[in-house]
Amino acid sequence: MVTIRIPTPLRTLTGGEEQVKAPGETVRAVIDALEKNHPGIKDRLLDEKGVRRFVNLYLGDEDIRFLDGLDTKVKSGDEISIVPAIAGGA
Amino acid sequence: MNRNLFRSRRLSSILDAVGNTPLVRLERVARSAPGVEVYVKLEFCNPGGSVKDRPAKRMMLDAIEDGRLTKDKILIDSTSGNTGVAYSLVGAALGYRVALVMPKNVTKARKDITQAFGTELIFSDPMEGSDGAIRLVRKIVDENPDKYFYPDQYSNPSNPAAHYHGTGQEILDALGDRITHFVTGLGTSGTAMGTTRRLHEHSRKIYCVAAEPLEALHGLEGLKHMPSSIVPPIYDKDLPDEILSVPTEAGWDMSDRLAAEEGLHVGHSTGANVWAAVKLAERAQKEQGGGCVVTIACDRGDRYFAPMKWEKRYTW
């Protein structure tokens, strides 16, 4: 199982949970598994071209864009973080 | 005002360079509404490079005047960047110490700029976004209330007041009765609240709109999705005549177009503002056959340059 850290804006989809677990051997498979338990989350993260431009997915400390993207391999015990854009004040 | 006099003005302090920003007509990105004038107010012409110079200056000067900010205190606040740059600039110019709490994932450029003024940085959890920075600064101040002056831009009435007396008044001075619509994005909501209040006082109705990100998880840095955020106490949801939702991609694409077609390299919140302004212009064209829409260019795009792809070990 992989741990996924959920940012505040998406916790409405995880019943308020800051961390959830999901199975899978790639980031893509983990997100698909996540979608089964938390419907709607996949749309917030991905579009037809892959990871949405303003969403950052980190495996450990590394942005998956600099690894193999959604095909990045993950193993049990890994941690994926969904990191939001900064929302400040205009 | 005589243009040449204005351009060559001589100032006694950098703080006098805040405000009186130019208003520029957008022709190409608004060509879908040819009968409507669309203007953008270039707030990046402020000396700190953003609209935030206005509230920061006003909050600090008001606090110095009534004794809340003294030289033995440290100004501390949470900020994703531009307000921090502005506090740092005003603090350096007036000789006050500044500390800032920001989510660890703000761009390196922001960290470097504020530190250049001698400001101390404290980082909050990137997973918690700007709300996490707000919670952390409150905790720090609660533990040492006498050590800090906490202006709290989200609840400080000097924030919208800067726009009521500045931004809003300047727009009326420049356009008078021509302006029919105003739109700007919501962050602290200071710009929207203060400017809207002033424009609503005008003798003829000016339709004032607030723009917000369409989704909770968005990429429009500087803007807040109110339904999923800590709502700023200065925000009055009944003040705007309408709330317009902006998809992140639309704001980003408009930022790209502004650079390529208008020579305006701006941040994504400005892209969102102009996208909303063009929507309103199209509506005004259809329903009224003309009009004049004003929005805000909050800051320049170079403040958001991300590390190059080959810089693998970056931190932001």
C-alpha cells in the first residue's frame, strides 16, 4: 500500500482525512485506486493529457514530472504528496 | 495631470512611488468585444512590483501612527509573497524589522526577494497552503504577543482602505463617467472590497464583480477559493454585484496571451482578472452594445519563474 498525503482543499473528498492509503505499482494505478474510494479526486488531479498543469505530485521529495510521470513505479511504503498551488491574497 | 510632469516626478521617499499606476487599454485580447474598452491598471509599476505595496504601506503607516507598530517590535504576517515583499520594502525604508511566514513551496524567487531586504523567513507546511501559514503565524504571535506586531492583512481595515482611497479613486480620476464595469480577483479581498466600495459611491452605477478560482485545488496563485478557505474577516460577500468563477487553465492561457499579444508579462492572477474582464466585455457588447471594463494587473510574471526542468534538486 502507498500512502497519499491529501492537501486541505481536497479533504472534502476524503472525509477530512489528511492521509489515505491505496494499492498500485505505478502512480497512475494508485490514482485509479484512489478514485474508487474517493470518487471525483482523479478529475481534480488529471486531465486528458496527464497531470493537470497546476497540480504537483511528489513521490517522496521528487516531483513525478522529473521521474517517469504517471508511469513512475511505486512500492509499498512509498509516500505520494499532492501539493497545492499557493493561495494567497490579492 | 501633465504627462511629462508625472513621468519625471521627484520623490522624497520610495514610499511616495506607491500608487498612481498607469491604466493601459487592451486591444488584442479583448477583440471579441470590439465596442467595449478594456483597461488594466498596472499595479506591478509599484516599487515592490505588485498591488500589495498599497495595503502594506497603509497598514504599516496606520499602525505607526497609533502606536501598534514601534521600533522594538517585529512585524510578522503570513504571506505567499507579494505582501511580504511590500512589508520588507516598507520596513527597510522606514527602519522596522520584518518576519514572514510562508508555505515552504512558494517560489524561490519570492524567498530571495524578501530576504534581500533583510527579512526573516519562517516556513509552514506546503500541504496546508496559505491557511497553514495563517495558523502558524497566529501560534507564533500567541506565544510572544509583546514581541510582534501582527498586521493580519486578512482582517486589517487599512488593507481595503488603501484601495478605497487609492486604487478606486485613481480609476475614477482616470476614466470618470466612462467606466461601466470593474472586476478583480479575491485573495485577502482587500483590492475587491476597497475599490468596489469607492466605485459604488460614484453617481452612476458601476457594476463591480469579484473573480474567484472555479475549484478548491487551483493554480491561480494569489487568489482564494472562498467556499473552501478561511474566509477573511474583511470580506463582505454581499458587496460585489456578482462572483465570477475562473478556471485555472483559462487564467494561465490569458497570462500567456497578455505577454505574447499585448507585451504584458504578468502573473496568473492577472490572467484570471483579464479573462474575467473580457467575459464581462463580451457580455456588455451583447447586452449594451458597448461599455468600459477595468481590471487589475497584480504583478509581473517573472515573479513566478519556476526552476528549469534540468534543475532536478530544486526546492521551492
